Amino acid sequence: MINQHPRHIARRSLIRAGLAAPLAGLARPALAQGEYPSRAVRVIVPWAPGGAVDTLARRLGQKLADELGQSFVIENKSGATGTIGAAEAARSAPDGYTLLAMDNTYAMLPYLFSRLPFDHATAFQPITVTAFSPILIAVGEKSPYRDLASLIAAAKKDPEKLTYGTGGMGSAPHFATLAFERAAGVKLYHVPFRGAGEAVIGVLSGNVDLVMLSPGSALGNIRGGQLRALAISGDRRVAALPDVPTFSEAGLPGFGVVNWSGLAAPKGTPEAIMQRLHQAAARALAAPDMKAFIADLGSEPGGITPAAFSQLLIEEAARWREVAASGGIERQ
């Protein structure tokens, strides 16, 4: 994803398309008495309400309830970069009645903490990716930078003069901006806030120069003219922001960070339950209303197989190890 080699691009396409289950051929399993689920399913979101992971989990939970005939109850357990909620999910019985809504921050945790309250590599069994979300770089409406090239030129001329806001040290936007620095050959000055929303406010108020985040967190301000998006990751423009060029189109083909969110179950969850959850989630994500909902967030629906999701986690962990080392991130 960082300084992409063609095989990385091909692998990403394979994960998104080739390894995804053929959704049209997924048969809807018949519900039998005593068959899973026979009661409500708890979905732990390790972030505060209102964020991208929470929003997607709630919408998918509604669709899964329709698919499987039981409620999917969202519980927000935020704190410690998502580890509090993840730890609770990892301690839960592996019976399919407690799931974890995760995002790409999970792949970064080993480089943020010297010790985690669960085995990062084996605590969870991935079910599927909910959505792939590109990353965009945005400045305020009064910013002198009209395109990515002018911003990069200014950053090269005066290292650490340009500031960027994030939701905190070690957050996904922090990692993404470190990856951008590597790809562009620049050095920016980090201004951590208490949350991504505050970082956006920092740009809107002119207190920081730029922010990097998923489209869903900035669409309103971009469409309203308060934020100016200079480039977006991915291999093509998104329908929600058709006038925003890709990083490659804007002159930086080496930056390819793409966020994702997904669903996982505690280690030891029976294979039959895993298959049932994946098939139901894949059908839900393929539904026209769900596809439209995700597209409106500037994202693409997931639905990839558990095996493909597991491989994605391995690759992501390796990539962020490199970024953490070069960015000087110290484990707590």
C-alpha cells in the first residue's frame, strides 16, 4: 500500500474481487429450531458512537437481524485505541453471540503497545470486511494550497512548517499521514487532538493546515465548501466526490493507503457459525440499499471471505510495522 509494487495492487484487487464470495450464488440457509442464532447477538464497537466503524456496524446489524431473525445489539466500549472493547470481545464465549467490529487500527496495535490484554495474532477469527474506505487529504477553504503538488512543494521547502491534525498519537489518520510523508518525501508537524472530529475543527478554524481521513468524516464539509479535498486514495475516483483526483492522478502514485472496517468473532467460534455469519453479511452487503449507503460514505462494500480477511490482516500488520518504525512511534 505504501510505495505500491504492482503485485500489491494486484493482490488488493484480488482481495476485493477475486477472493470475494460469489454473492449471487450464496444460498440463504433455512432457519431450524435451535439453529444459530437463537437469541440476540452482541456486537462490540471499540469506539465511541457516531464514528465510521459505529455507523457501519449499526447499519450492518440491522441487515443481519433481517437476515438471521435475531437482534444484533451494538455496544460501544471505547478507550485505549480500541483495546478495551477488543479485550472484552476476546474474553467472551466463542459461541457467536459476541462479535467485534474492528477497523484497520487493529493491525496497528502491536506497534502502539508493548503488551496487549489479548493475543493480537490469534484472539479473533475474521468474518468479513464491511467496507473499504479511501483516505483523502483536505485543507481549509482559505488555504493557499489548491492542489496536492503545491502542498507537497511547500512541505519540501519548509520541513515541519505545515501542520496536520489527527485524533491522537497512533490513530489511523496518524499512521496514514506518516505513510503520506514517506511517499511524498516530506516532513509535517503533528498536532494530536482528542478525536477525529476535533482535528477537522482544527482545519476549519485554521489552527492546523491539513487533515487526512475517510470521506465519510468530511463529505458534509467538503460539499459545503468548508474543506477542500486535494486527493483521494484508491485506483479510481469515488462517486461521492467525482471532482477529487486520486493521489496517482495528483502526482503521487506511491501512496495507496485504504482504510477498512470489518467483523470478527472470538477464537474458537464454530466453523458452522462463522460460515453462517459470513454468508449473511455478504448477502447484506450486496443488497442495493446497503451498497447505496456505503457508496454515500465514499466507500465500497466488503464481503470478502474469512480467509481473504485473515490474509489482509497479515499484510496490513507487516505494512504498518514499517511505517511505525520510520515514523518513530514508541510503544506504550
